[in-house]
Amino acid sequence: MTDYILGIDGGGTSCRAAVARPDGAILGRGKSGAANILTDPNNAIISITEAAKAAYRDAGLDEAGVNGASAFLGLAGTNVGDLTRYVHDRLPFRHTAIDSDGLIALQGAIGDEDGAVAILGTGSIYMGRKDGTVRYIGGWGFTVGDLGGGARLGHALLQEALLAFDGVHPRSPVTNAVIEEFKNDPRGIVEFARLSKPGDFGRFAPLLFDHAGQGDAQAIAIVETGATAVNESLDAIMALAGASRLCLLGGLASLYPQWLSEKHRSILIEAEADALTGAVALAAKGYQERQGAVA
Amino acid sequence: MTDYILGIDGGGTSCRAAVARPDGAILGRGKSGAANILTDPNNAIISITEAAKAAYRDAGLDEAGVNGASAFLGLAGTNVGDLTRYVHDRLPFRHTAIDSDGLIALQGAIGDEDGAVAILGTGSIYMGRKDGTVRYIGGWGFTVGDLGGGARLGHALLQEALLAFDGVHPRSPVTNAVIEEFKNDPRGIVEFARLSKPGDFGRFAPLLFDHAGQGDAQAIAIVETGATAVNESLDAIMALAGASRLCLLGGLASLYPQWLSEKHRSILIEAEADALTGAVALAAKGYQERQGAVA
């Protein structure tokens, strides 16, 4: 019987899997529904298993073979230890390793070398690896963290629109655009904000960067506040990990660079690969370590 | 039959009423439970009626007399028009006028003259009256407004504690105090914030002002950000209402003055009376206007 490995990237909207040979060569890929271990761990187990079986079928392999696989999973929400253990113990794979979604993104982006990664999407988290040790900063979520992430930027824009409506701050094209979107009724903004999840706020971030690029003073002020938060966190992760290269990931990765300080901008690199590829690489590494231990 | 008037101050935690002679001389006071017309309008109607009857009893009057009273109510949440009408139509008084809790606070604080009032408590709202016209700024609530209010200050402090924990910002006595309160576990801060209502955040505001007064750099930065927001809104309400005197109300009224700009600090006055007294004064004014119209 041939051994196969599985890399799995599980998130709140979908779960992706790739089956590969023990050397990391990918043979097939599969996708399934949400794998959010915090909100629905049992459904996450189903999604992870389904994505794995789909990858086996895509590779022309018998899906029952997943039971013999060595799997590495990068999942959101792994800082809650009990649920990680719960999911770990109920998955069908021969070997199962679970770590954060951030770690597989780091592995995919910078491979085995040292370096730092910032994921700038709805939220924001910073990682650096030095001599094999990975350090994290941020990622505390929208409510009291993730400054510089899209949700906080969108939130700041809605707040600015209310200040502009009240005449406390000057109006500008970007705040006018928001006020018009809510039919000139500030109560609509308040009600939207009350009901919104982070992703709903985050949808205003591209509008903000767009106006900032066109010179809108209010948009520039908000983007610069976000960029200051990102710069400060990058300073901290660079100090921890001593990295000489930096990769930005996430939906805002292409929008932020021009607003960041020169010392960070000058060491930017493109991601080598995506998070799923990172999960496969870590699965291969785990497999080879176990083989070495046996040999 | 003697005519009486009622002033009523209804809020989210309690409802207070005062019965008075038509000239505004208060005869008795009563108190009852929450009168939140947004979350429970039917219960608000009961609380308002109970507080009114209690005031009548306190004055040695038959509580059935509330049916003949001319009442002026200052209530939170009156910007939602349908609920105000719903409550208005179901109260037992002969004449009922409902306006915002802010208006009765303004009336109590500055009487019949022109001037401005800032209510700096958990939230923040600004009012100014000029030639009888009242203008409002702010009061949009914690989620995307009320900058400078206690909830936003407390929120900023928790956020600063996480940044200090991550080494993104320097630690200081005030952030150390927060981190220790959460047993040195940042996840405790995140979980607290996720479950907190504005008042829960606001409870950290006195700690913040205390440390700012002792020279803590991180505390000073947060208080100064709040004071800038208050100054800007005061600038705007002063421009709208052209006021030459300013009264601060709410739990932070005694803590903020030293942090505000000199132009606002130099025109501060003490409140003449409380919001309930303001409601009585407005009830007396309404009664006298109707009498004049009849005569």
C-alpha cells in the first residue's frame, strides 16, 4: 500500500484539501463547505473529511484511502485548545496534525526559510519565523484588535461619515459616498453598524483605498492611521523574528504597500505559494520526520 | 379640581417623576423601574405611570389624579418615531408631550437661557440652544459614535493593553493594571470585549483618567484622543448654537475639564438643576402655553 499525505486549509467559508505523494508532489485537490471549529466543530469534521475524499477522487484514488493518510491541517480558531483536541480525535486520518491557518499561510508564502508574513484581510495578524521558531502578533479579532484590517478601516469610515454628517469633521467625496449610500440618513449607518459582522465593515475598505489614492483627505487620514498600526506591528514582529524579508497576504495585500514605511516596503517579496501548498509541505515534513524516526 | 403638572425623566435603568403646581413648584417625587421605549415600550408605559402615581402619593394627592395631569417626558430613544407615538397614545395623562432625555437635561442645566450642554457619560451627546432652537450633535451610540464617551475610552484602553501585551506599544502602569486584571491572559480581554455592553467598557474610564492624572503616557494618549473628539464636537455645537456658556453633565463631567481646550474650559458653568427639574419646567411651560391659548 502506497502512503499519501494530505494538506488541508480549513476556514469559515470553505475547506480545501490536496493529496500528495510523500515528497509533496500534489496529485489531486478537493473542496467542501465551512470548517469553523469554533462555531460548529462537528460540521468542521465532516467538511474536512469530505474535502479530503474529494481530493483523493480528483487524483483517481479510492476515497477510502484517506484513512491511511498523514494529514496536516491549518485551521482558524485553533487557539481554543479543547476544540482542537475534539476535532483531532474524531478525524479519520492515520496521522493528524492541526495548527493555525496562519502557520500554513506562512509556510506557503516563505517556504522553509526565515521571514515574516502579515495577513491583511478583514482582520490582521503578523507572523515571523527565525531558526524554526514561529512567533505571532495580533489576530485578536475585530472588537479590540486587528487594527489596520479591513473591518477596522471600514468601521472608521462609517464613523467618519457620521462626524461629517454632524459637521464635526469636513465632508469629502468618500464620506459623501457613504452618506449617499445610506440615503442621507445617519440612522441607517448606525443601524447597519449595529447589525454588521466584521466582513460587512470590511467591504468598505476598497472604497476607502480608492478615494485615498485619489487624494481624499479624510480617506488618507483613515488609511494612514491603519498603515501606522500595520507599521507598528511589523516593527514588533521584525524585532521578534529578525526577518529580512516580508510577505503580505490577504485581500488588502496589494492595496497597502504604498502606505507603509520604506523600511518595510523595501523588503517585500511575493508569496511563493498559497496556504494549501503550505499545508502539503508541512504534511510532507511530518511524514518524513516520522519515517526518519522509524528508520 | 386643581390642575397639576408632571415632569418625567425616563431612562434605561429607572424612571423618575415629579408632580408640581402649574407654576413649577414641586410637590412630590416618585421613582420606578426602567422606561426604555426601544427595548420594551409596554413596560416603559407601566414604569412611567407608576412613577407618576408614586409622585402623587408622595405629595399627598390621590394617585388617580394622574389622569388629569399635563406631563412632559424626557425619554431615551425618542429618535425612533413610531415607538414614541405608540407610547404617547397609551399614557393616561390629559396632556402628554414627549421629547429626548437630552432636552430635559439641557433645560435643567441652563434653564431658559441660551447655552450648550455636553453629556459625557458612557456615551457622548452635545446640545446647544439659541433663540429657542435646540440643535444636537453626536449621540449615535457606542458602535460607530460617542467618541470621547466612557465606553469608547474603556474600549481604547483594552485595545492598548493587547498592543502592550504583544510588544507593539510600550507597557505602562495602566496597561499593566488591565493585563493583571485579566490574569496576564490576553484571551480574557478578547472574551470580555466580545461579551461586553457599552457600560462594561465604560467602567474602565475612571481607571484611565486616574492614571492619566498620574502622568502615565499611554493613559494620557488615550484621554487626549478622547478630549480631541470632545473638543471637536464642542467646536461644532458652539458654531451651530453660538453659545457663550457650556455645561458638562454625566459621569465624566468632573474628569474631563483639565483635558479640554482653554476656549471651552473658560466658559464652563455649573448645572442649575437636574433633568427631572428640567422636565417639570417644560411641563409648566407647556401648561401655561395651553392656558394662554385658551384664555
